[in-house]
Amino acid sequence: MSGSQRRGTAVITGASRGIGRATARRLAAEWEIVAVARSAKDLESLRREIEDAGGDCSALELDITDASAVQRALSDIDAEVLVNNAGLGIMKPMLELGLDEWRSMVALNLDAVFYVTRALLPGMVQRGRGHVVNIGSLAGRGAFAGGSCYTATKHALVGFSESLMMEVRDSGVRVSLVMPGSVDTAFSSSTGDASWKLTASDVADAVAYTLAQPDGALVSRVELRPLRRR
């Protein structure tokens, strides 16, 4: 943690599994964790895991695509770190993509980032410190067949993150974008050998790296990929 070593609060969305869960475990040594997801059972097991290891974790069951619910649940939290991790990927050709599937990806990958950030950012700006870390994807700087909506949301997240960084950096608030490539989590539906992929812990370490910068320094973007290709 940069600057003062006092313990603050880190809010992590999509914390019940995958990258979000690994990030919660990784940050729990330095931060009080507010773990946000829709799965109460998985959140409870994460809470017990962190507390058994000596950390502090609050489990918050929440649908972050509901703007009003997000505002009610998060606006009073004094967060110094926000990790926008929750995401959805439905990979299929655009002509096979249903309207509900399109809307679901946009709602979680983009709209929810706005809702959660809008709820927590004012407190950061008022205090003159804070850090927003958005978990994007290398799909945000490229494209692939079957990813018309997913890549569109990840490209949008790049623009959102960079614009927000420019808006709040003079207020003492940092914004970082972590863009991993292939990660071995349940998010991917691929089968077969996954040993070449990044792990969720690799991405969690990258998040921790952005948070550990000294006062006056900002890592605005991290591109993380497997060392070897499939």
C-alpha cells in the first residue's frame, strides 16, 4: 500500500470466484475487504477463508447492474480502493447473439462499472486519495471473431479508464487498467491443457503492483499475457 501503512477498505466486485476471489485474498493482508458478488454461498466461503487467515472481510450480496441498489449499498462505504472486476463474456458470432445476451454483457461489463465507480469515487475525491483499478482484457486493444460485443465493452473500458484517470489524477485519485490475456478461470469455456495460461493469482499480483506504487507515481495501464503461447 502506498503512502501511509494504515489499513483501509478495498471494495472488489465479482469477488466470489476467479480473478476477483484471488484479488480479495491477495489484498486482504493490507486491506479490509468488502467482497461484492451475487453468490451468497461463495461470498461466505471467501469471508471465512480471509478471516481464518487473519484478515477482515465483509460479504455483500449485490446485483451491480441495478443502479439504485448499488447506490444504496455502496455510497456510504469509505473505500480507498475499488477493483471493478465483475464481467461477462458470451462468445458467438454477432448474428447468433441474442438481444438479452448483448444487453447482459453491456450491463455488467460497462454500465455496472459506472454505477459502482460513481457510488465510491466522490468519497475518494473528497479525501484527496483513492485508487480505482479496472480489470479489462487484451481484447480491449484487439478483436476476434465471435467477440463483437465482448471486445466492444472492453474497448469502451479502455476509454472510460483513461478519461477518468485524466479527470481525477489532480485530486489525488489514481485510476489503473489491468488488461490480462488468457487466464485459467471458469470465465473461459475452453477445454484442454490450460497450463500455458495466466492464473487468477497472476492477475491479482498485477493489481497489487498498481496499488503499491509510491506517492507521486501512477501505473495507468498494465498489459499482462502468458509467457508462452498455446
